Amino acid sequence: MNEALELKVTERTVELEQKTHQLMVSNEDCVNRFAERLRVEKELRHTNSFLDSIIENIPNMLFIKDAESCASCVLTARGGTFRIQARRAFREK
């Protein structure tokens, strides 16, 4: 009887060690994905900031057309109010 219990404890310990290893691998994958997402979000913020800087300083008017909805918006030169509203509306689509 004692040997049977010891065998069950050993089997359960091995099973728990395997589950622990699987959880550690899964957790490491989640951490890596999260770090990659943070990196991409930071890069996207930088790119948007760069694009905003170009749009705000370009001396011409820009016309942008959304390929999916065929909606157009106008970005005026030197940061007019209409440009800001149009840019926000375009980003939300």
C-alpha cells in the first residue's frame, strides 16, 4: 500500500513538473509578445509623430483618399483646424 502511494506521488510530481515547464514556456512567450507589442507601438507613435511633423510643415495642401471607403479628406498647409479634424477622422476609420 505504501509503495502504491509513493508511486502515485512520484507520478503526480512528474506531471506537475511537466505542467510547470509548460506554463513557464507559455509565460515566456507572452512576455516576448508583450515586449514586441510595446516596441511596435513605440515605433508607430514615432512614425505618426514624424508624419504629423511633415504634414504640419509642408507648404502645400494634401488630399488623401481612403482606398477601402473611397472617402477623401483634405489636409491644409500649416496645421489648420480642418486638418486636425480630418486627420483624426481619417485615423479612426
